[in-house]
Amino acid sequence: MTHIDPDALVASLRRVQTSSSTTGIVQQLERAVGVVDTLFGYSGAGLMFAEEGKDLRYLVTTDDRGRSLEGAQLHLGQGPCVSAYAENTAVTSTDVQVDPRWPKLADRLHPEVRAVAGVPVRLGGDPVGTLNVYQSKPYEWDESDVQALYGYADVIEQLLTAAMAAEEKSALAEQLQYALDYRVVIERAIGYLMGKHDLTATQAFTGLRKQARDSRRRVADLAAEVLGEGAGETR
Amino acid sequence: MTQVLELSRLVERTLNALADVLGADGAALMLLDDQNRLRAVAGSDDDGRRLELLQEQIGTGPAIESLTRGVDVAVNDLYAARPFGFPGLAAGVSGVRAVLSVPLRVEEQLIGTLNFYDRISHEWQPAKVQTGEGLGRLMVMVLQTLAHNSPISGKS
């Protein structure tokens, strides 16, 4: 039995529908990870997804240091996030740079990625990805950290489920896949802007995202435009 | 009907998750409906449900104050005399002592309040209030995603 008034809920959702513009699930997930990052107060957070039978990849990450977690784990096929996904349970590391479970990871990680915690994000009970946070210094994760991370992962699951309310699971998977695919364009644009304006990756991405928001465009579209201009310059 | 039940379950699971993250005993939701009426929508348990329904009936309480003033309202003990507590409300929800109400906004517009509660009285620390605000933003994301992906047409 729920403790909900369904009529009041539907009438209130109708108000929300009329007072807000449609926002894609990927953008909502980006915002959600941003909130998790802010509330945890750690160095960074990210959300990884795995297409069925494929590798775990970042859909959202709050900074480029955390992004190295993906590259290292993709290359080696192992790491804390891979384990959290594969074993469908929380995995923590006090200092992933010296963790004997993944001895080769350190060579490929950003040096400021130290303590890592990941929990599975599930849909219908099955893991579809992981929510991860990291710290730039070694840190002993305690039970309350893990429980809070599980709580956030639960909210993200509800976001995904809400997005699926009117769509098939395959349609949601398509949206997520689209975001994963277009991330490549975004990363290429970041690389281009870094070279052209002597920026760090974070500065380039923040600038790109701000400009996209200000002009009400998607980051991927703006990134493609930036790359188009870049190609024009070199011709 | 099944779809509405699924929406309800999703909102209840979200409330439970948000209460867990904050380390509160429960969470409840009051929202403005499409007729601009403040409705007691959901609670994570019986106490949460009663806390909101009673406020809807008597027209006073932390959720209503939060919505009226558009600010966080942290009540350390509902039994405290006004203006610190809401003794009239406390008498009807004996299982709830401390309440934190945070306003919910969609694109700058107030749409309701998210309320956390504990069964013992205590002071709400600023860090916890700040976390409550962030969790309110997550609640809004879930509501927005539901609103734009659910078959909810029609008038109430």
C-alpha cells in the first residue's frame, strides 16, 4: 500500500507539465550527477552506463580527472566501477592508485584520482550502470557514505524509470546510446578548444556547456559546430 | 489505473530514497495542483501522510509556511510554542517532532514543498538544511521527468 493521493499527484504533475519545458533524460541525469557531486562535497562524480553486452562508459562526469577512471578501466577491463557493475554491489577503494586488486590501474589514472566508490544503478533489479564518486586524497569510505551513494543511485533509478513511463526500454537505451556516441564529438571539440585557446579540459568543457545553455542548444550540436569551424580554418 | 499506481510507487520510492540520503525518518510532499490548490500528495509512511493532510486541513504548518515565504523552514520541535513550533499540528501527528520543509521550484516558479521529518526533536544543522535543498532539486527532476513522460492529461 502506498501513502499517496493519486488524484492529487496527477493534478500536480499536470501543473508541473505546464510550468516547465521538456527536458531530455540525459540532461536530467547530468543535473542529478551535478547535485550528487555538490552534496557529497567530494572531488568529482560520474555516471557510467553499459550498453547490453558492451563496456561500461561514462555518460556524465563532472570533470576530466574523473574521466580517466573510464579510460583506465576500459583499457584494462577491470577496476572499481567495473566490479561494482559486474558484481551488482557497492565497491570502494581507499586509494585506487595502490589498490592490490587493480595493480595496473595507477599507470593510466589521473594522479589526483585516489579514493573511489561506486554503486550499481539498476533498472528492474538488473544493473545498467554505476554511480561513482572519487576523492583526490586517500579516504576511508564508511557505511554512511555507501548508504548515501545507494540512496542517490536509487533516485537516479527513479529518474530512469520515470523517463521510461511512456517509452519502451529500447527507446530509453537509444537516447542513452545517442549521448554516449555524441560524447565523442564533445570530447573532440574540447580538445580543439584546448589547443586553440590554451585552456584546460575543464575550462573548455565549462565554456562549451555555458555557451550551449546560453544559446539554448545542445552541447553536442555546439560541439559539432565548433569542429566544423575548426575544420574550415585548417582548409 | 495501473499507470497511476506506478507513478505513485515511483514517487514513494523517491521519497524513501531522499529520506535515506538525509538520514531522516521520513519524507513527504505537498504540491500545488493545476487549480493552484496546495495538495497533500505523498508521504513515505503514515506519519508523513498525516503530517501533510493535517496541514492541508488546518492551513498551517512548516510546509505551508515554506511555500508562502519561499524559504526553508526548519522546526526543531513541532511542540514548541509559536513562532518556533506548531503545537496545533503537533497534537495531530504525535509521531513527528522535527520537520524541515524546503520549497520546490520549477524554472523559478514555486510548485510545492519537500518535507523531511524525525521522530525526535533536534536542531537542524545548516549542512543538513543545505543537503535538504539539494535533495529538493532531485525531487523536482523526478517530478519533471514524470510530468513530461506520463499520460496525465485531463482535468481534476
